[in-house]
Amino acid sequence: MKIIEMTGKTVEDAVRNAARELNVSEDRLEVQVLEEGSKGLFKLIGAKPARVKVILKRDYINEAKTFLRDVLTAMGIRAEIKIKEENSVINISLAGPNMGLVIGYRGETLDSLQYLISLVINKGHETEYKRVILDTENYRLKREETLKRLADKTAYKVKKSGRSFKLEPMNPYERRIIHSALQNHPYINTYSEGEEPFRRVVVDLKKA
């Protein structure tokens, strides 16, 4: 975090001067006005410049992009990286050849990269928490649809057999999809059991 003080004829001038000094756009600056400044009598006598203290905000978007680029390069993968932030959610999409390597077995590599990027962006807790979603080839949506079909199929199997069924271990995000898909089912109840990373969803009949 870089902090400097700057003066100008007005507060706006002082902020512009600070942005030029730091070679950044003004939206990267957090501004604290120390003195409003005054024009003085006849704009000459007793005039005082405005004085501000500015804090250079972290460019966490660029940090995340640089980190991801370095990791992909180390993996021997070339990809186009697009990052968009909206309502404290940072969506990162990758496009390029060999995206299967980025996804990994059932999305494990993609999830690991997403977790690491979240650590980079949220380090130091200098800003409000940012949720990170990393995706490629629309994998997240496809996986969600697959899990919803699995939930419906398992619910049918449990209702027909009258016996509970344990799904394979899943991460918290995937477990939530299963729970959500079946939460309004009239005959089926779901819960999770086990310890991470082997925690799994159990699909069972509702108790009479």
C-alpha cells in the first residue's frame, strides 16, 4: 500500500496531481482531504492550496491475471484470460487449446486454481471479500446440469428401493447443487456426512 500527500489549487487539482505522480488513474486512489484550500482575498492574499492524502488501492484484478498467467505458463498452457467484476464477484474465463488440462478430473484442477486466485485477490483483507469464479468452456454450467440430473436419478432410485444412497465425495459447491436440487422434493431428504475432502451427500427418504 502506497500513501502520499499532494497539494493543488483545488482538491480536484491535488487528486489529479497525485494520480500523475503515481502514474495511475484517479479511480485507483482512495482520497482523504486534509485541507480544502482557499482562494484568499482577491484570489491573492492569504490563498492556501488544497492538500490531500491519497492511498493507492491494490490492483487485485491485474495481480490475479498475472498470477494465473504465470501458473498457466508453468503448465505449458496458452490461454486468453478475461476478467470481469460485478457486485463483488470476479468472473474469470479462460479460452484456448488444452483446456481439459485446466479443468482436470471432475474439475479438480479448475477448483484448485480458483481457490489460489481467491487467496491472491483477498490477501491482506484490504478490501471487502471478493468471490471468485473461474471457468472455461462453460464447464461450471455443464457440471451443474450433470449434478442436477444425478440428483433426480438418485432420488428416483431411493424412492423406488426405500434405501438411502451415498453419492461420491464432492466439494462444498457441488454438494450445495445436490441439496438445492432436492430441497423441495416431497419424499426425499438430503444431508452431508464425512470429513473434507471425502465429505459426501446422502440421499434418503423423509421420515414419516
